[in-house]
Amino acid sequence: MQGVTEGNETKTVVFTTSTPLDHGTYVRVLAKGTFAEEYEFIEEEHMPVH
């Protein structure tokens, strides 16, 4: 999936969950290196403007 950093850079993100996500789901992921430390589902309006 494509991600956007707080610095407005686009990055490719590899993220797995134990349940399937619907197409168009927005997830905020706090990553530490290559690991997802935590995540939360968010609405589109909370996405950074890219």
C-alpha cells in the first residue's frame, strides 16, 4: 500500500493484519524501523494532504 509520511513523502508500506481490510480503508501506522508499533483506522479527511 502507499503511505504518506508526516513530511508529506510518499512511501511504500508493507502492513499485515489478522483480518482482511476493505479497499479504501485508511490506516495510520506508527512505524519503528521496519516494524509497525501501533496502528489505528482513520477517516479519509484525517489523511495528510499530498
